[in-house]
Amino acid sequence: SFAVPASDLGRRISLEFDGVFRNSIVWVNGHYLGTEPSGYNGFQYDISDYLHYDGQPNVIAVRVDATMEEGWFYEGAGIYRHVWLTKTAPVHVAPNGTFVTTQLAGSAATLTAQTTLLNGSATAQTVDVVQDVVDAAGQTVATGPVSHVRLAGAGQHEVNVRIPVAGAHLWSLETPYLYTLVTRVRQGGQVVDEYKTRFGMRTIRFDANEGFFLNGKHVKITGTNNHQDHAGVGTAIPDALQEWRLRQLKAFGCNAYRTSHNPPTPELLDLCDRLGMLVIDENRLMGITQNNLGELKRLMVRDRNHPSVISWSIGNEEWAIEGNAFGARIGATMQAFAKTVDSTRAITVAMSGGWGQGTSTVIDVMGYNYIGQGDTDAQHAKFPNQPSWGTEEGSTHATRGIYVRDSARHYAAAYDQKPSPKFYSIEGGWQYYAARPYLAGMFIWTGFDYRGEPTPFGWPSITSYFGMLDLCGFPKDNVWYLKSWWTNQPVLHLLPHWNWPGREGQPIDVWAYSNCDEVELFLNKKSLGRKPMPRNAHLQWAVPYAPGTLEAVGYRQGRRIAADVVRTTGPAAAIALLPDKPAVQATREDVAVVTVQLTDQHRLPVPTANQEITFSLSGPGRIIGVGNGDPASLEPDRYVDTVPAFTARQYDATQLVPTGKVYVTRGSFELPPTLAGSRVTLFYQPIGREQVIYVNGHALTPQHLTAEQSPAAGFTLDAGLLKPGKNSIVFVATPLLKKQPWDVPNTLPGTIQVRTPAAAWKRKTFNGLAQVLVQSTQEAGEITLTAHAPGLKASVLKIKSVAAAPRPAN
């Protein structure tokens, strides 16, 4: 709920949801606003006329129904993205009402700004519109001509202006430079509305033979697919954690992100703009109904100013249509429609079959899902003018830190292997795409593990095994293969770990990922040979196990440039807490990602340690989730109060017995074995003009309760009246007379709510690692996170919470 001051009367106030999963129904002050089926697209309602402006609280109610899924992966439920309350003057820029495009000629740019104005009043209005281009330093570098606009009552008007900009800075992967278009609406000499649009100046081009070009420079796409899911928080990923995830991807050379398979949260695209990450922005469902095309348009209008977005994807693996005439017709219609919304970007679709037919015959940029499903060379020969890329590749199965498949525990080995005869390994897939210039690049399936699709296993596995990073974002070994060939940094990585008790003298399969010219392997300082590194490949040795030190040294042009070491460790002796940053902003939204690592007595990370750790926190912060990346873990990700409720329909042997003019309702409710810290509340509803309530034979109040005494907050029941296990409750009431002839007397006496405090936060480490997500409050100070476990040296981490600047206006 929220209050609105009287001074806002006459303004237009809207409620904007970035995403609610799903089938949401929204009311304000009891007034029905609408229903939104999509769990991914944003939506808004003008609530101006439904509000109280006299200090009374305005109540928003949102009902969701996630019974039916939209995808085949974990999707969550409820309000999991931002909700905004926006206030404007009657004449204002429409939501997502600007579209900025640029034409470049050397260092000069001409900007075209298309702006939609709305008039929320019933009478005609005259306004002036002026637009400034502001650079990244906050300096105005260009100003457009003033537009004089007259809007009809309840009407809208589109303003188009061209603004020349000298000395333009281009947006690129290396220097993601952003400008802001500031649109001001003036009326009567006053600025009544200001709307800011961030954008970047860049050119994009797909070539059927040479791939993708950004600002005229060839860029090989090295991307990943990702669902919106993370350990501890599920789909409700805070913005700060979104940034951390993107940085994890960029660290191994990922330069592109496919929003599989739905519209993303807008803040993700803001981060891609700022960090320099290309994006395929994906629609959820293919179709040409008004609803289908409307959802596609909403996605495009919302996201069209993001320089990171280089292509719109209209669909993914629509098996029923992708290879036939239905797919060709539907794809062509959707693509033509999309071009009316934004003609500056290419349209793509991800196809897992039917290449050379159906949708693949009409789409701008062909998207291949898994090269084992067909022949990309044949498609290229048949459609020589059609650009193409790999929208999905890989789907390999790997469990972080596991090097011997353990089907009984549902763990796949982390060596890069073909997942099935028709699918390629990560290495095989990249070799295929790297060898073909006409393919613009590829998107690995997936960057991160996610809940659902636990191929090749089933329950109790609950997450996928496909990720280059696990559900926490801890890297699996395949990360270093990609980093070797997707970056220019010297890379050398050895696998597996070197803790193999009981296998002394037996051969261990040792791999090295590197982009060095040669790699030499040493066991306990004895050379096992130097090998040349084939391009886009890896090296292998069969090494008889002996405890100690396994070391690899990488050479380039004969000079040592990289090394990696794995050592045999002792048992876990201590806990280390490693934050991704030393301080958080006191915004209630910032997040510190804390790695929990178990080390031996020599402070070496123990890669096989699996022990339960208990966490506590004090200061201006809170733990919002824990995880460890174990795909078969059924431990809680969150520890929250449990709040079961017993309604009248759930009472044991509930009965309504008329005894003269008295009604008696009997019921019972269960309490946990220990009541320490529990709070039991009765939210009662009058069933008679007067009533007495008995709990375990004790009268709840010394006098009768009247129908007018029903408290919204309920009664907290005295612990002395309660007992573990079954408790009885009896309502004795005189009949409630009808206020109106058509009323039905209430016979439901209320609800018992039992609130049991959450258990202490805890999580097992998985192969030496776990993760704690710590979120700030709005208070500055020092956050203290403590981790302890029997037999291990405890760890205490201090994180500063610093006062933050106010959030800037749009």
C-alpha cells in the first residue's frame, strides 16, 4: 500500500510491472485493472482515477496463477521483477515512447529521435518539445530543434527530429560508450515532463559469407544461452547479481547473450549496454494472432534503444512448424510485422531441424540449434545470401569437480565429451564454427546451469548439467577451454584435482586447456614431456597417480608465459569466506556474492570437501540465499519463517450445531513439537452478534466479542493456552442476523496462523565450495557474516555498507 498526496491530483499515475509470473490479475483499491497472461513481458496500468488523494492508503492486490507453464524449465512464480510507480503531467512522453536511431559518417553522426506524446487530459493541449543529447560525462553535445505540438484531448502525437552530433563516440565491446537523449516537454514556460533515453551509436551488419560486423569490424560471436535462474534466489535475481553473472561470462570470453527463451528483465539489457555484451533478444512464442504479435511488439518497443541488442529472435525450436509450410508462413508474417516496429535489426529464429525448409527459407538470419541436426554447409549453398549463426551448441553434461561418472549419485564427469552421437562436445562445436567464416558465431547451451532439464538423469537431480558455470556461477573446467580460444589472454588450466587416495599407480586422465604453443607437464618436479597445442583443441596425458604436485608450464615462442598447479591436499581444516567486493551500497538492492571455500591446514583449497556449514549475520544486511552447485542437492536455498494456516474448512470434524439461538463451531489445529519462538494468531470473523472463543477450554477474552469488534490484525494467542500437537478451538455465538434480505450469514469463524521462526542458515559445501548471497539494507554500517562447522576453524567476514547516492530519475 502507499499514500498519494493531494498535490498529485490531476497528474497521471501509472503502475508498471517488469514481469509477473504468470496470469496476473491486478486490483487497486478493489478496482479490477486487468489480466496479463505473460510471465515475461512488462505491462502497465494507468491508476490515476482509482486512487485516494486524501492520505488514505491505496492498496494494490496482485493474484498470480503459475499452474500452467510457459516454458519447460523452472520459471518461478509471483512478482519477481521490479514494480514502478510513475507520476507524470497530463501531457507526457509515452512509456517506452522514444526510438533513437543513428546514421554514421566517419566521426559525425545524425541522430533521429522518434517520440510519442500522450495527452492524459480531456481537453486539447499545446506544448513544446526540446531534446538534448548528453554524453557519458554529463555534457550536452547537441540539441535538436524545438517542436511545437498541439494534442487533441485524450490524444497522442508523434514527434520526429534529426539531431547532428559531431565527434561521436561509438559503442563497442571494448568501449561501450553510452549517450542519453533528454526529452523535455514544456508548457506555459515550465518543464512539465522530462524523459531520459540511454542509447549507443554503433553500426551492425550481417554478411552471408563473412559473418557479423560491429562498427565495420569483424566480430566472431562467442556467446552463451541463459535462463533467468540462480542459486538461492531462483528467477528473482537482483540487479547486482545480474551484473556479477554477466562479468562471470565475460571473464571467459563470452561476448554475446541469448535471452533463452523469453523477454528478459530490462535491467539485464541495461547491464549489457554498460558492460559491452551483444544480445539476441528473444520472443516467447511464435504465432500471428493479435496476442502473439502484440507480445512481440511490446518486447521490441521496450528494448529497441539498447545498443547491445543486435537481433530479434521470434522463436525457438517450434517443432510442429519449423520445417513445414506453416513455419514459413508464420515466420514470414512475424518477420514482416517486426520490420514495421524496428527495421534496423535482423530477425532470427532458432531451429533444431527442418533446415532448408519451412521457417529457414524466409528468415533474415538462420539460427542453427545443434549442427548434428543437419548440414549447415548445404543450407548455406542453397541460400547463399542468408547470414547464419549457431543459436545453440554443446548441451554437454558436466558436474563441477567430478571426474568419474557416478550414476548412483547423479554426477556426470566434467571432461568435455559428446553428450550423444548426434551432439557435439564443446570443443567439437567450436572447431566447427571457427572453421567456417560464413557462420557468424555460436551460442553455447548454456552459460549457467539452471533448475529443470536434469538430462541425463532424473529425480532427485533438479538442475541441468549443461552450464559452463554451475548454478552458483562457479566455473566448470570447460570454461578454460573456451577462455583459451575466446580470449587473447595466456591461459593454462589443468584437470582433474589431485586427490585420488586408493588409486596410487593407476593412470589418471589429465587434460590441459591452453592457448600456449606448447605445454609441459611435471609430476613432483619430474617432466612427463612437452607437447604442442593444436589450435582449438586440448592436450591429454595418462598419468600414474602419486600424491604430490602436478604442474603444467605453458610456452609461447619458447618462452614460459603461463603455469597451473594442482596439489594433493589434506582434509578440510578451516572455512574461508571470499566476497566478490569489500563493500555494498546501502540501497536495499546491492548484493555481495560470498564464496565459501574449505581449506586444509596449509590453506590449500580442498576440492573434495563436502561438509555442512552454518551461517549467521549481523549488521545492516541480510542473507537472501545459499547454494553450492550440486545438481542433486535437495537442501533449502532459503531459510524463512514457516506460516501454515488452518481455515474453517481445514478444521478436524468441523460442525455447526444450532442449539436454540446459539451456534457452536468446533475445530482443532496442530502446533510443532517445540513452541519456542512460534507465534499463533487467530484472525476471526464474526459468526454471531455476540460470541465467545475457547482455546483448549480457556476463554480467549473476558467478555463477549461483538460483530463490530473484528480486528484486522487478529489476536495473538497466549503461549500458556497452547500445547504441542493437537489444540482445540470452539466458537460459541448467537446467530448473526441478516443486514439485508439477500445476505447469506457467515458460518466460517476465521483462520489460525502459526508462524514458526526459520532455522539457522546452512549449506553443505559441494566439492569444496558453497555460496552465500548477502543483500544490503538502506542503512550504512558494517555487516558481519560468520561461518562455522564442527571440526573446522570458523571464519568471520566484514563487509562495509556505504551510503549510496539517490537513484537518478529516468
